[in-house]
Amino acid sequence: DGGITQSPKYLFRKEGQNVTLSCEQNLNHDAMYWYRQDPGQGLRLIYYSQIVNDFQKGDIAEGYSVSREKKESFPLTVTSAQKNPTAFYLCASSPEAFNWRPQHFGDGTRLSIL
Amino acid sequence: ILNVEQSPQSLHVQEGDSTNFTCSFPSSNFYALHWYRWETAKSPEALFVMTLNGDEKKKGRISATLNTKEGYSYLYIKGSQPEDSATYLCASATSGYSTLTFGKGTMLLVSP
């Protein structure tokens, strides 16, 4: 079955540590997205990529970095500069970066600080 | 940043009740409105993408309408079932290439 796989499901970070969240899709989608969810808030966009080797900052990119070296993969690194990283992270993709196409989501990764 | 509002925040209905909730968005520079259903421990699932004023879409017992002139969309569920329990998200876009802005969602609980 085609879909989006996020790993791990749960992740713990020590202070000062960088961690990387994995997102892989086998839907052959060009566009991929990273969102963050905090309690009582809507999904907020961290980074997105419309095509391989290209990505743009979203609304809350500070303290995060991404890469898009392969079409199917869009890993998110939460750096030590992100002071409040505890949140639920969702990865999504769409066939193209056009807003008349729905986004497909992974199951998410919950990141906590030790 | 767009302001997308959803109401109510949460809703508790009995099995068989019909229900509806609202998504409000800025009517200027509107391009598309998305609805997603997010069940607990699962990934959000796309329900509808609507672009035209007056659009109505239906998927089983769930339907949605769109009024771009006044900036709102309604989601209706006819004869709610316990499996409809989920958080329903809407998201708005101002252009074909802009990013989506999500509302905080409406959490629906349907009791048997």
C-alpha cells in the first residue's frame, strides 16, 4: 500500500542534542511538508519542499532544518536552537504543491525533552 | 498569516443525531478550502477540497458547503455514528501555491 511512513513514533531528546525525524513516502508525490502540533493549536507549517533539492521555510522554521535529496524522503532535524521542541510532528505530501490537491499525512512523531 | 477559525471547539452528540460545524476564513484572496478527519492514533485523512463559491461535496453521510463571499464552510454529518468520532480540521489557502493555514479543529464525540 502506498503511504507515508514516519519514524520513530516516539522520540526523546536531551538538552543540547539534535534529533532527526524521518519521513518517507512511496506515493511518488513531488511536494512534502512538515507540521507541528501543540495542544490547543492548529497545525503549523515548519518547512515544505515542492521538488527534490528545493525547500522553503514555513511559519515556524527557526530551530529546524530539512533536506530533500531524494523524492521519497524529507527528514526534519530539530536542532538545539529550538528551545521548545516538545510537540507532535506530522509529515505530509501532495502530488504537486497546488492547493486544489489534498495532502496525505503520516502517523506522526511525538518528541519529548528528557 | 491567515486566521482560520473553527467552531465549536468540541461537540458531543448521540448516535443517530445529525450535526454540523463551521470553518471561517478570510474571504479576500481565497483559493481553496480543505477538510480533513483525524481519528485518534491515526493520520489525518482528506475529506474534501473545495474551490468554488457555492460548492457542495458529499462523501457518504458527510457533506460540506462553501461560501467564499462571506468566508465560511459548513461540514454536515447525517446520522452520526460512533466511528465518526474524530477531530475535523479545515485549512484555507490564498493561492494555488501558497501554504495551507489550518484551524484548531472541532473534536466530535459520538456516543452509542
